[in-house]
Amino acid sequence: MVINDQEVQEAVDQFMAGLKRRNPGEHEFHQAVEEWVETVMPVAMRNPECDRNQILERMTEPDRIVIFRVTWEDDDGHARVNRAWRVQFNNSIGPYKGGMRFHPTVTQSVLKFLGFEQCFKNALTGLPMGGAKGGSNFNPKGKSDREVMRFTQSLMKELHRHIGEHTDVPAGDIGVGARELGYMFGEYKRLENEFTGVLTGKGLTFGGSLVRTEATGYGAVYFGRHLLEQVGDGYDGKTALVSGSGNVAIYAVEKLNELGAKVVTLSDSGGTIYDKDGIDAEKLAFVKDLKEVRRGRISEYADEYGCEYFEDARPWGVQADLAFPCATQNELDEDDAKQLVDNGCMAVVEGANMPTTLAGLHVFEQAGVHFAPGKAANAGGVAVSGLEQSQNSLRISWDAEEVDKRLKGIMSDIHDQCVHYGERDDGTVDYVSGANLAGFNKIAQAMLSHGLV
Ligand code: NDP
Ligand code: 2IT
């Protein structure tokens, strides 16, 4: 069936109008769906089964959302109230899987966009995982360990009834790391009297997987290596910008250093450090201690090493070959994209989820910048989470070499799928289309097999 661009655009506009009507004010969710539907609509229009079974409508409607109050007591004995959610988006190809985010900017819209993207990301890994996301508007910054513990325990008192190793397996995300996952696991175990792989990213002494901590950052850099090889290039001698200074950013820098690139920036919500000499292994050890142990600000790096610090700024004004946005959604907009293009940036690899705005993405597409979307490039984290589930089910632990080998294999396979579904006539690769279509095909097939559920 021949369908022209105008017909596709009209169908996209009509679909988005309906989605916006059904989900008013959920801007992040609208954005994630729009980026996706632009690429899958032509395929859906050519397949009458999609319309007959309302596949696009069903894929953009979460299976369920649980919303609940979390009451906890702060160190002064005052009651505090937060809101928490678990968005169980789609379990067609496996139990729900996806992280929990604790950050004051968390809303239902943010968690719906994250849960939606998680479905396709998880499908790309080749592992049996459906898509979900959860979290709370709780702000862990400035809270004592005991406050974080009490909040997390209170949250789990409700969440435990909605999750389980065969139902829904949460993990970490922004503001949820080893400490929070440890408390969550402890509380779940107490409430259910069961020691199971109900969470991933667990500590190594209670069922966690080696390389899970490093997996998202490492995986993004492995993906970037394939992307560069595809155009006959590599990391050696390249300068890279990394944003954020949390879990994903730190291990992206570690792997970029190992593979011969020089990273010159890191950031947090306070600003950006620019170290033109490069953030080498010794300086990165300082960042790990600063962020993972002392929970300090990135400006302290500039004090320590005497480099530049741009308050309230993001890294995208600095000249470099590569950009790895690894902080949060919409941290790279149209103007940032133009600046990167003007400065000769050749590739963007998303370590974060949806860090680039839709307008920014279109700037990169028009300029021919190689662009790896988060749902492909940052899938290494959830992939190793899937491997953690496998190890828990088998009651064994693989060594780091084995997990890293599997991670490399999965990232290579995701890259192959993107090329298979996204190769353009001129031989370049549209990774956004490729990732969306590969994930869509797999989930659509499973949904069609299951009937109208
Ligand atoms: P962390 O909490 O470890 O680090 C987040 C970093 O981003 C911090 O430097 C933080 O700065 C910064 N940041 C967060 N929110 C904002 C904001 N609104 N404005 C400016 N800076 C902000 O989280 P992760 O490293 O785990 O996650 C980073 C990104 O990667 C997220 O998009 C997440 O969804 C994605 N991701 C994470 C995976 C994982 O396995 N952890 C897997 C796949 C994707 P500050 O401390 O000042 O807030
Ligand atoms: O966005 C993500 O993929 C994650 N935060 C990791 C999810 C997981 O289940 O490991």
C-alpha cells in the first residue's frame, strides 16, 4: 500500500490530538509518544491488523497506574506527606520492569513518559521484560539516612502488594541508588517473608549482579562505539561532553576514558564544570567519592582541580566531538543542539531518558549528526537488571567478566536491530526510527497473539 507523507502527518496529528485530549497537561508523555508515533505510524498504516486491534491506542494506554500517599516522620518528629506512583505500562513480553525515581520534579506525566519508553527499551534488550516506571516527588537531598529509610519503608508498605518477581520488578533511577534499594528490599522481605529477586540493582551481598552499577554508562559508551564504527570512526582522540554526575554519567566517563576519549565536562543541577585537561581516572575517583559517598555538589570539583565552573549552565556550549547527555529529560533543547552543531559535534548518545527535546532532535537530524536515542543507548542498565533476575532465578552469580561480555553482546545486538530497521537509502542510520520500530514490532506481535486484553 502506498501512503504519502501528508497522509502520515495527518494520521499523526489526529492521533496526537486524541492522546492530548485523553491525557491533558501531561507534556512529557505527549512528547515521548509524538517522537515515537512519527516513526511507527507509516508501518501501522500499512498493516490493517494494527487499526483493527487498536494497537497504537493500546500501546499508549498504561495497563494501570497505582497512586498512593506516603506518610513518614522526619528527624524532628514532624509528619511529612509525599505522593508516589507505579505506572505498569505493558506486560506483553514479560513481567513489568523499570526503575523508581525520587525527585521533586516527579509527576504522573514524567512517570508515564518513562514507563512508555521503558516498554520499547526493554523489548530491544531481547530479554523477557515488560515496561513500567515508578517514583515519588520526595526529595532525598538534605535528608538524613534515617529519613530516607523511613520514607522508603513507608512507600514499600503500599508498593509491596503491587510488585513481585513474576509481576513487576522495580530498580533504581534518579535519586534511587544502592541505599534506597537496600531499604526497599529489606522492607519487602519483611512484609512478604520472601527472599526473591523482586528488585534489581540490589547490593552484592543479597543477590545483586556485578556490573549493574556500571551497566548504563558502560552500555551507552559501547553503543556509541558501534555507532562510530558504523561510519568508520572510533573514540580515539575524540573530546566528549558528559552532563550529570550521577550513576550514568560517572560510568560513562569511566568507559570513555578507557576507550581513548577525553571527557571535559560534568554537571549537576547547580552548574557545569569544564576541565579542558580531561577528567582522568584519578579525578573521577574524586567525583565518585563526592557524589556516591559525600553527596556533595559538582562545584567542589572546580575548587579541587582549579578548572572552570559555569553556574546554572549546561555543558552544551563547550566545543567537542561527542555529547553524552546523562542527567535528565529535556536538558538539551533546540538552541543547545544548534550550538553543538555549530561547534562541530558529530554524534550524540543519550545516557539519560529523553534528554533531547523534539525540536533539538530535529536540529540534529537536519544537520546529519549521528543520534542515538536513550531507549537504545541507555538500555544497558535494564539489560543487566534482566541478567540479575536470571541469576536470582538460577540462584547463581556470574563473574564481572561474564556479565560484561553479555552486556557488550546485548548492546551490539541493539545496534544491529537499529541498523536493520533504521537504515536509510543513503546507507546512514536513523537510530530513532530503528529503535522505535524494532521495539514496536516485537510488542505488537505479542499483543496480537494475546487477543483483545
Ligand atoms: P542520579 O540520581 O545518579 O544522577 C542524576 C544526575 O542528574 C545528577 O547529577 C543530578 O544533579 C542531575 N539531575 C537530575 N535531575 C536534574 C534536573 N531536573 N536538572 C538538572 N540536573 C538534574 O541518576 P542516574 O544517573 O541514575 O540517572 C540519570 C539519567 O539516566 C536519568 O534520565 C535516568 O532516567 C537515566 N537512566 C538511568 C538508568 C540507571 O540504571 N540508573 C538506566 C537508564 C537510564 P543533582 O544531584 O544536582 O540533582
Ligand atoms: O531507565 C531505566 O532503564 C532504568 N532506570 C533502569 C531500569 C531497571 O529496571 O534496571
